[in-house]
Amino acid sequence: MTSSNSEFEIGKLIGVVAALTESHKDASESRLRMHELQALTLEIHTLRNEVKGLNEGRMPSSRA
């Protein structure tokens, strides 16, 4: 393999590593957003149940 071929192959490998790194970062951010959405969904369900209980005359739960 010539020097220019080696440099080309190394450049391709660097590009692949950079793409994989970016993909991993995107996946990590997606997982974080998914966890945030799950937490918000749980909060919405909790609030909806509390409102339903208030409408039925029950006392609200003690929330922090």
C-alpha cells in the first residue's frame, strides 16, 4: 500500500469513527429525551388522576 493509499484509508477510518461517534451522541440524546418524555407522561397521568379525584370530591395526594 502506498503512502497516499494509507492516508486515504486512514482518512476513511477517521470519517467512520467520527460518524459512529456522532451517531452514538445522537442515540444518547434520544435516550435522554425518551426518559424525559416518560417522566412527563407519568406526571401527566398523576395530575390527571388527581384532577379526576378532585372532581369526585376526594382530597389531593400530598405531593412534593
